[in-house]
Amino acid sequence: MSSLVTSQHAEELSTGARQLAVPLSPEHHEKLLGYLALLIKWNKAYNLTAVRDPDEMVSRHLLDSLSVMPFIHSERSNWLDVGSGGGMPGVPMAILHPHKRITVLDANGKKTRFLTQVKMELKLDNLTVIHSRVEGYTPAQPFDGIISRAFSSMENFTNWTRHLGDTGTQWLAMKGLHPADELVALPADFTVESEQALTVPGCQGQRHLLILRRKA
């Protein structure tokens, strides 16, 4: 284990994952802590995340990402994490789901350089890193799922990514407070399939997940 990651971090990750009912294999656990170590190291120079205290990163980054894993369904194998930033939740998704194809996209070159390093050091062969603005990115085929974490308003999230999915795609928006005001502005061809209030161990604030679909 890296000197940047403590036994307390390791225990917090194990305990939090159990509370979320997200099973972690020893390899999952090791790679998530490896990712945390890289995040701590690179954050000092690259300003990847506003969370500066490593002791807050387990709950606010790793466990927050793990909280949506029960909604990443097995039949959906090709995912996009848009505006991925430091790689949440895309990197934890790639670690826990090695047989899914996970693409992380960000317009910030420093952040995609970091994500490329994460892919290489953690040997995440299923992870693809794209340095692009979302509006300018065109994949070879529609994604099965598109997820964002504090990326933008619901209106912008759906409008900017509509060309990346189709009526079979699920859009997952990770939010803090319930975004009732944003839902009013949701484009007419999108509908809310379900809403989930999430409890993230160690996080005081509200967390919500909204799952959307595009109408035919």
C-alpha cells in the first residue's frame, strides 16, 4: 500500500462498501486504494479535485462513486462518464466492472493526463480516456449508459450528450440536493425513469441519483 494511503483509509473503504452493499474483492480494494494514492499525489500539483484533505477523499470520492454501483446494470456494457474530472465515478466503475467498457471524457488536458496515468498504473485495459469537449465528441456507436457527477445542470447534461445515446440508453445524473428546479427545464424528449436518494457513509450532505431516458 502506498505511503500516501493509511490503514484508516483502507478500513473506511471496506466498512463503507459493506454499508453500501457493494461487494469488494481484494483486487478491487487494492486498486481503489491505488487510485486514491494517485489522486492524493497528483492533486497537489494538478488541482484535480476541490477536496484537499486525503482523509475526506474516501467518503467524498470513492464511496460516493460506489453508491451508484447497484444501478450499473449487467446488461449495459458500454458506459461514458462525461466531465469525469479526476475520474469519478468512471475509474471506480472500471475497477469494479472489468468486463464493461468505460470511457472517461474531459475537456481539461491536465485531468485526462492524470486519467491516462491511472489507466496505465492500475492496468485498466477496459478504460478509455478521451480529451475533448463533449459537444465535439462522436463515438463509433451509442453508449448503453451515460453518467455524470456534478457535471452541469440537467438541461445541459442532456442537451450536450443527446448525440451520444439513443432511446436504449440510460442517463444517470449524480446530484447533491434533489434538483427539482433543474427538472422543470429538462428537454421535452427526456423523461425521469427513477429517482434514488442515496446515503453515502461519511458524507453529511444529501445525495441523489436521477435515471433518465430519451423518448422515441
